[in-house]
Amino acid sequence: MHSYRNLATLSLAITLELFIGSPLATWAQGMRSQFQEVAINWTPPNRGTPAQTEGAGTRDQATCAANEETPNPPLTALMPINSLALTVAERPTFFVYIPATSAQTAELVLKDENEENVYTANITLPGKPGIVSISLPDTVKPLETGKTYRWYFDMVCNSGKRIFLDRLMVQRIEPSQALQSQLQQAKAGALPNVYAQNGLWYDTLMALALLRRSASNNATSTAQWKQLLESAGLKEIAEKPLIDCCTIQSSTVSNPVETQRANSPASSN
């Protein structure tokens, strides 16, 4: 019996030794390495500030005209559900999924804590469904750290009706010395994970978007983008394409005048 056990142990050891040096083992090690590269460790922040619990989708499933098919998914802001949306950027970039629509223009509005307009932009839509990004221009005063801003995005129908996203939060924070050190040392491919681990939603999205646009066929950045959106409750748009957009028709900085939102048909719900 002892001889049988010794023989079995020896056989197992030989098998393991042969496997370790085999092409199959090399493949398995490569798969583990690739998985580690792909993983985005999104860590929602816990800062005692009210989370973004609504507004990531449209108030209703409305379309511009009665004969249009109801979009699925609808107009959607790329925002984490039940989590703060932070940034270290002075002028962050906002991401929105635009469904198929007859609307040709949109409006982006940024307001401060006093509901005063900071920035308004009229935008030409791309004419096809996909995820677009709109960055605040250099003419906008840098967001103040520690203050909560709200942004709004309306698709403007030809009839004047608006399909909108409202009161979406953005808060700029001052990066710690440790974070600054991490960001300075990180290579471009590692930046998204640094931002994600520090709960910086807007910066994580922007870093991944830049990687995807610079190398659209890169499997790692594509997988990271999908994983991040799915982890934030945005599975329905996780595989939607990034679209180059948008042409700014006109913009206004620090304009306190409220737009037509209060009187629009879409705001009556």
C-alpha cells in the first residue's frame, strides 16, 4: 500500500512538472495576466454627500413624435447609480448616450449650488445613436473644490419639446498627495484604474475614452470600459459605440437666465 501511495505521489509530481513547462501552462499564465490587466477596480467614494440616485435616465420614455419608436435604451447619462460622481478635473467632461431620435440639437447646462447658470451650450447632435462627450471649455471658470454642481442635458425636438436628463451631480475634490504621486507615476494604460480606485468617476471615464479612441481595437481598454459601466448599473449601454461629437452651435458662460426647461412639455411629469 505504501509503495502504491509513493508511486502515485511521484506520478503527480512528474505530471505537475511537465504541465508547468508546457504550452498550456504558458497560456494559462497569460490568461491570468490578461485578466489582471483588464480588471477595473471601481471603488465608489464614501464622503457623506447625497448620492446620485435619480436623473441618470430620462424622466419618461418620450419620443419627439408620436410615430417614432420608443428608444431602448433611452437617453442616458453615464453616471453611477447610488454613488457620488467626483472629479479632480477643473473642467470635467460629461458623457451621454444618445438614442436614435429625430432631434437634431441638444442643450447642456451647468449650474452651481445656488442654481445659477455657469455654462450653457447649444449642440448639434451626431444623427446616429451612440455615446457622446461634451467637455467644459477653457472659458468656463474652474469648478471650485468641495462644491456640488448640477448639469442638465436636453434633446430639443423640432416641435420645441424637450427630452431631458436633469440634476446630474458633479463635485470636484482636491487630490491628496498620495493620489498626485500615483497619477504622476502611472502610465497611460494604468490611469483609469488609479482614478477608479480613488472613486473619481468622471476622470475614469475620460481616461478610458481616450484609450479607446487612440486604440479602438485594443481589447483591454474595451473590456475595461464595459466592466466599468456594468459595475455602475449601465449594462444596457456598456457596448454602445463612442461617437465623435459634438459641434457647439453657441455657448454662454455664467448666464443666470433659466432656459425653457420649466415650460417644456417634457418637464410636466
